[in-house]
Amino acid sequence: MTNGKYRVLIVYTHPIQYAVPLCRLLADHPELDVLVAYCSLQGTENSIDTEMGVPVCWDVPLLEGYRWVHVPNRSPRPGVGFLFGLINPGLWTLIGRGKFDVVITFMGYFHFSFWILALATKWNHTPLIFGTDATTLVSRAGSRWKSWVKPIVVPRLFGISNVVMVGSEAGREFMRSLGLPQERIALAPSVVNNDWWLQKSSAVDREAVRAGWGIPESALVVLFCAKLQAWKRPGDLLKAFARANVPGTYLVMAGDGPLRTLLQEEAEALGIGDRVRWLGFVNQSGLPAVYSASDLFVLPSDYDPGPFVVCEAMLCGCAVILSDRITGRLELVKHGQTGFVFRCGDVEELAAILRDALSDPLRLQEMGATARERMESWSPREHVQGVLRAIETATALKRVASSTDGRES
């Protein structure tokens, strides 16, 4: 520690709108001296989102309020979505010269730069904290070879770090199932900037937003807010909404992606085209209005460990329906209290829940209020406390190891 503060390096693939407010809080913490390193500046300027196929540049400040450095990417084909898209040899020098008490990374092991970082921490005897939202060995793509390889490889990969920092209780249980000792697992809830969402949502003119959508103020609105990709299963919601067939209700689809045209055609074929609104990509500053003008948020994904949209919806007073595959959010969405949980892929069950929820507007409103209250204890405060515990644990383990092998800590 320097001047009573832990010197901390936090490494991200690129600036992430959800993480930046947390970086600011950590930078302001009296016990921490934080430097954030980015391997790419994707998101701070216009670029094409390869999954949505539309230009994306976040309209909230991403590089203000904390110390950061850009580590140049030497990849011949830059990108954050594949192995050799990030090659940042400068991480070796940064870690070697920085004399950090601990390095935290939220960069996945499928990036080449993760291995540069991991080797650098080992070479310099710097504790490494691996932040992850993983809750299962099941891969998103469902590849057969991954189902064989992951049980062998993944426990060893997490074992590289001194501490694994998870974002949910499901994540903690997952790490235990891999054989990681309890003392090397730290819970730092994956959260959003609660104060920002509460402030913005309180200022929303719900009636005006509804008018812009061509939806009556008295109607009940079901919301899907995510990329229109197969693994998010937006088609399940379209079918379930059509089968529920609750008069005077509307479905709003916020997001873009490769399935948009097919989904629009399906909505017409299901006879609900006039009750579905397609918003396309909505930037960060516009999302509080989308959630606040809706009544019920639905995410049917078959793979989605801890999506931030669930936190956003609950902070804006929406009850939530989740598939049971979204295990990292099941401690927030309690069936019959803050929302509902259904078996992933069971369209009939989802339709029955929609029919039940939309038939009782008062109950739905009460559940939305309960959802907002639940978020009072799932906030940046708990996240920062979790990060600090992870740092204390990692540095304590280093001291023990140093005393054992004779090195000075």
C-alpha cells in the first residue's frame, strides 16, 4: 500500500457504460488509488456494432471522473469479440512498472491480451482478481466440443487468479462447483448506477412517451429491451404475447439485430402487428423513458448470466419476467413478488404468466414498486464493498504466500 491506499489497476477490453460509474466510485474511495486501462476505445466514437448492424456511440460520458490509460492494440484485425482482436503487449510494461498491489480484470480468457495480463501478473508476483458473471459451463453457442473441453479447462483458468470476483450468488455457487475454495471467491454484485436511473426515471413524462409510440396512456405495455439475437429468444415473447391475447395491451421491442425483419414478419403473421412497436437501437440516455413508460419487462434468453437490463427495468418500476436460464438475476426476480420466472422456451407458460399479470394492473403496479425497493440493497455501494473485500483477500493471500516461500511482500 502507498500512503495507506491500495494501488489498483483495473483492465477492461473497452469503456463500458455500465462499468464507468463504478470506476468513478472506486477512484473516489479513500482506501484506493485506481488506474483503469482500456485495451480498446470502442464505444467512445461511432462504430458499427457487429451484432446489431447499426452505428453505436454511447451518449453518456465514458472517460471522465477517473484516471485511465489506453494501452495500444497491435492486432492486425482489431475487435473485442474474438481471440486475436486484442493484442496489447503494453500491458506487460504497465504491470511491470506500475508496482500495483493488485490487478483486476473483467476481460475474458478468450482474449489474447488476457494471457499477456495473466503472465505479467505472475512474473511480477502481483495478485490477480478475475471478475466474471459466469454461472454455468454451458456455452451460448451450444458447441459439442466446448461441452467436453470446458469442464476440464475452465476450473484451471479460474485457478490462475488469486481471487475470483463474481456478480451474483449463482456465480458464487458456480465457482464452488468448480472446486474453488470459498476464501478465494468474492461477491461484488453486478449493478448499474442506481442514483442515475432513479433520477432519470422520476423525470419521465410517461404520457408523452406513450403518445410518441401511439399507445394510449391507459394501456398496459410489455417491454423487450435487448439485441434481437437468437439466444435472447425474442420470438418466444412475440408468440406468447399473441397467445395471451389480452385486450388493450401492447408490446414494445427496443433493440436491433439480425432477427428484426423476420420478427416483424412474424408479428404480422401472428395478427399482432398493430400492437407491436419497434424502437430500434435506443441509446443510454433514452432508456429511462422506455422503461418508465412500460409496465412489464420480459427477457426470455436461453443464455444470459447477469444482464444489466434487469436492474435498469426494476429501478424504473417495472415488474420483470425472466427465463430460468438467467440464473444471475434470480436473487432479484422473486416469483410473485418482483416478477415471474418461467421455463426457458416454454411459450405456453410464458403466455399464461402474461395473461395473469396483465389481467391485474393494480397488482402489476405494486410488483413494480416492490422491484424498485429490492434494488435498494443491490447497488453500487454493495459492489464497491465487494471489490474492497476482494482486494483485501488477494493481498492477504499474497502475504501468506510470500511468508511461506521466503519472498518479501
